[in-house]
Amino acid sequence: MKIMKFGGTSVGTPDRMKSIVPLITGEESVVVVLSALSGTTNSLIGISELIYAGKTEEAVSKNEALRSLYRQVVSDLYSTEAFKKEGNELIDSHFDYIGEFIAKAFTKLHEKAIVARGELLSTALFHNLLREKGIGSVLLPALNFMRIDKDGEPDAFYIAENFKRELAACSDENIIITQGFICRNAYGEIDNLKRGGSDFTASLIGAAINASEIQIWTDINGFHNNDPRFVQNTKVIREISFDEAAELAYFGAKILHPSSVNPAREKNIPVRLKNTLNPQDEGTLITSNTFFEDYKAVAAKDGISVIRIKSDRMLMAYGFIRKVFEIFEAYKTPVDMVTTSEVSVSITVDNPQYLKQIEIDLRELGSVEVEHDQSIICVVGDFRTERTGSAPEIFEALDTIQLKMISYGASDHSLSILIDSKDKVQALNLLNQYLFNR
Ligand code: ASP
Ligand code: MG
């Protein structure tokens, strides 16, 4: 059985939705995981923010605007009056539901219940499209089997047990449709796997049933060797290992949610990135095979802050770094890059939420400097320490760029460099020229 996950742009318009039908019907048996229509999750968050702010009228009008957008979708998606009518009833049930929250006490839980409408709508609309076409399929509610634990991590055991039970109940269907992204939390409330989490759903359920392949369908041919938004002449990478894919996804390649690599890697299930707009293209295949190449790809991650801690007490001391990291741990803030000298440590984080408190606590240990608007450039390639001569090409390329931190030696697959975000586009282009076009 295969998993095929389609992202927001792949189901973003009635035509796009129709165009994925032949892709899934060619399969023997498949679980189709859908995101919300592109833009919907953002709009639902926008409505929630207006409700928080007590802006009742604006919340109502934004909700109604979204309702009419979906009315248009329904009118273009179905050809029969009966399905159009059913589609409009479906839409009304969801937008009336959202309307119920407006002008009342509002919490994060309510917001999550609202945001879940996106995937509930896309999957129900798509299921009805298949019904109208007479194609057998079943819609399995993700809320019956997707679950996170008290720490917000997916409960793999629960997911596997419950998904397999649900699947067994519809074993004569070849097409199973379910929602990406949404889940229940440890208390049974509606929750989600965070932004972009539909890929994670696909990987988790793929691992749960030992799928033959997990396909992630987007609107680009696969991983590119550089960021196509900022660099021209980028090329598609045809094969890449789980480790390399994880680095690329984590350090900025928007095509794949970084957490989604793990479940597939653990069960050794190939992941294929495919393009709905160009389905003939083979895409990128991610497997456990590693074949080293000097340079495979470059990616950049923005929104990084760097914290520099300097202390004379660190001189010949042990336990200092532990104290520093304990502070980040206390605020549940993961760190990305770390460099140390005898008396100072530099650490980068991508989540500034608790940075002020972290800074105050760190001052107990030494002087602290914080700088925002930084980017991490990650070069994926052959960085095994036995190899010589790779770094000079990178540093030659970046000769004119201020390098703030360098992380080399931690991974066989990558080297990361911290720079000012304002230099990012130039750095990506220089690396493209020096590493891939010489
Ligand atoms: N719809 C959700 C989002 O926009 C989940 C996803 O598309 O992966 O973040
Ligand atoms: Mg995505």
C-alpha cells in the first residue's frame, strides 16, 4: 500500500483537485492524505486572531468571505445539482461552526478546532468528487487515529494500533482518504502537528502500516540543489539519503516538513517527492542509500537569532556548557548551531519566543549578546573528515560575505554557516556559481 500526500496547492483549486484523480486511481491501493486548500489555514488563523482581539465584525466578514470562496469551489468542482447542494451544506456546517465561536470566550483549543476545518473541508470535498465520479473510496477521520502525547509528540503506538484497526474495517476499498495535519492531543481535544504537518501525517501513517512508498506531492519537481526562489538555474536532485534530506528540510528547503523524515527512516520506507503539475517527472527519491558527492545542495533557513555568552569563569571550567544548555532546556527552546571557544559560546535558535527570559537567565553566567535577523546556510555534500579540500571551495565562494559562525565536523553530510539575512540571496547565488556551475 502506498501513501500519497497532496499539499495545499495540489488541491488549491477545483481544477487541481480534479487533476489528482487520475493519479490516485492508477494505484492498486492507496491512502490519500490531503492538506487544506492553499491559503485556508492562514485564513482560519486570521479569523481566530480577530476573535481573540474581540473584532467581531471583522471576524464575521472574514468568515463569510471564506464561505463564499468555498461556494465558488463547490460550484466549479461538481457537475450535478445534487452534489453541489451537498457541497454547500457541508460548507455551511463548517462555517456556521466557526461562526459559533465569534464574540465568545476564546482559547487556543478553540483556535485549533477552527484551524482543523481546513483539512476537514478539503478531504470531504474531494471524497464527494470521487463519489460523484462513481469511484469507490472511503473517508477515514484522522481524529480517530492521529494523536500526540503530553509533550506534543506523535504517539506512534496509538497511531499504528488505531489506524490499522480503522483500515481493517474497510479492507475492500482501494482508496482511503484522510486529513493531514490534524490530530487529537493527550486529552482527546482537537489539535494539530504544527504548520506544514501534513507531510508528517503521511510519514507517520506510512510507518504505521509499513507502506511500500510515501509520496509527497507538491508543485515543484522535488528537492532542488539550491533555493529556486532566489537562485536561477537550480537543478532537481534525483536521489538523496534520509540523512541528507533531513538536513535540507530542517535547514530551509520548504518542500518537506523536517520531522517527516524520521518515521520513514525508522521503517526504511522510501519517500518520493513528486510534482502534481508535472506528474511524469520522476521527482526526488529519498532512501537509506548514501552515495557521497562533493556537493549536493544548498539551503538557507531564516529567522535565526544568535546568542553569544562570554565568561571568564569558563576558563578551564567544566559544567559551564551544561548550565548554558539547561537554560535553553528550561524554556523548551531547541538550539541549532553551537560554536565554542575557551571562554565563550555562541548558540543559534529559530524560536525567539522565550529569548528575553533566556537572556536574563544567561546573564547569571556571563555577558550576553543577542543578534537577530540571521540566516543559516547549510551545504549538503561530502563532509566526512577524511576528505580533504572541500571547505576551501565554500569559503572561496563566500569570500565577500561576513561569516558569523561555522559548524563543521558534526555531520558527515553537511556544513553550516551563519550569516546576516541581508546577505543570504547573494550567498546562495555565489555558492551556486562556485559549487554547481564551474
Ligand atoms: N494546512 C496545514 C498548513 O498549512 C498543514 C499542511 O498543509 O501541511 O500548515
Ligand atoms: Mg507543506
